[in-house]
Amino acid sequence: MSVDLDVVTVGEAMVMLVADEPGALEAVRGFHKRTAGAETNVAIGLARLGLRVGWGSRLGADSMGRYLLAEMQREGIDCSRVAMTGEAPTGFQFKGRVSDGTDPPVEYHRRGSAASRMTPADLDEAWLLRARHLHVTGVFAALSPGCLALVERAIDVMRHAGRSVSFDPNLRPTLWPSQAVMRQTLDALAAQCHWVLPGVEEGFVLTGSRDPALIARAYRERGVQRVVVKLGAQGAYYDDCDRGCGFVPAFAVAEVVDTVGAGDGFAVGVISALLAGRDIAAAARRGAWIGARAVQVVGDTEGLPTRAQLDAAGL
């Protein structure tokens, strides 16, 4: 079977309605429409860097679903395995605007969405194997038992084919029945992946430590090859089974506008660099640079660079 995609990902995309002004969501009168979704943020970022990317999912056969499909196709993403259904709606969210650099309020409307009803039967394994790398997150796995089973099957298929898999825990505690279930499930998923990309606070929830070296060691001891721990304004810590471990500094940020999506931008940097044969330190540095761009814009994807911008930065 020919490998004609660089990366595939599976997960839910949502329409994001972003407030035009700061304040409580119920007081905001105007919103503008954007795309949202941890997996599609990464897909968009990788596609802008020139990688061949595929996204598998399910959308409602409604205006929101049509909007999301058109936006992903406009980014050059292979959406041939995105199904449209009239049986369930497309998920959406409201996102507030803040002016002090804190996390903006987000209100989700995704229960019973088209994507949340997916199962392993929706996974086209032949299409999956057209890629050399799979990226998954803890968000999609949290939506339903069917979604979790789909993620587990996708990882298993790629591992057995000798392909690499990256995993971002991307914790969403409100989607899980308990923190214990979340921790157990996500740690089990991480142990099946080659590259794991937790934030330091996520690492604390999952491993009990805020020491990035201990977080990385916890996953390396489970068999993970490479771990990069996101440290926000302190940069990142990496641990590679072949290249050692160390820190990379953060990039200067003039003003933090919106922190949502920064972790997805970081994943774009790490994945794209590793697939290009860069070492883990260079990959973490690229991730830190894209993450810094992401926090300086309102939307989840506006800060994701093009290949020309990446080359101009020398990364």
C-alpha cells in the first residue's frame, strides 16, 4: 500500500463563536465564527507547513458542518473520510474575549454531536495506513466509549504497521466520569504511543509531579520513546531515548492575547520537525516558537505559520 499522506488524525471539529468584546458571554452581543478542535488545529498547522494531512471525523449535515468541511478543505486537508449525517448535529462552542492574558471562558455545546457517536466501525484502516504518522489527543477519546475505542484501534493499527504515533493528553476533566478514570485511561493511551506531549499541569494530574524531568521519566518508563513537556513561559523540557534530555527556552511574547490553542501549535512544531528528521531539541524549539505565536492571537489557528514564515524564522 502506498504511503501518500504524512499525517492523519481523527477527532471532533466544532464551530467556535468568538466574542467581539470582553465580558460575560451572556452580555456579549456580537460573535464571529472560527473553527475549533484539538485535532483539526494540528491538522491545519501541519498542512500550512506543507505536509500532506488527512482528517477523519463525522459532522452533522447542517450549516455548521458544511462550514467546517469547507474550511478544512480550503486548508488543503484530505477530508475524504469525513462523513456527514442528518442523525446528529455538529458541535459548537462560545468563546469569550479577555484583556488580561488569562484563559478565556469557553462554553461547549457538543453533547450528542455527530462526532461523539463514532465507533471503530467508522475508521477506514486502509486510509489510515496511507500515512506515516498518526496524531491523537485525549479530547476525542473522552467524548464517548465509542470514540475511545476508535482511538485505541487507530493506535493499534499504526503501531502494528510500524508507523509512529503522537499523543497530546489535552485534559478535559468535565468530559470524564472521574479524575481517576481520566488518569488511568489517558496513561494507558500514552503508553501505546511513541511521542507524548503533556503540559506541566497535565503532567501533575497524570503523574503526581510538576517536575518536568519526573513527568517525562514516568512516560519513558512506560515505553514512550520521546516526551516533550510544555512549560509555558518557561519553554519546554524534552527527553529522548536516543538523544538525551534538556530544556529549550520560551520565545518572547509581547502580549498574551489568548492561550487556547497554544498546545496544539506546540504539537505542530514538534511533529513537523521530527517527521523532517530534526532532533528532539530542534523539534521542541520549533514547538515553543509556534506556541508563542499562538498565544498572541484570538483564534485557535490564526497564529499557525506558513512554511515561508517558518523558513524565515530559521526553524
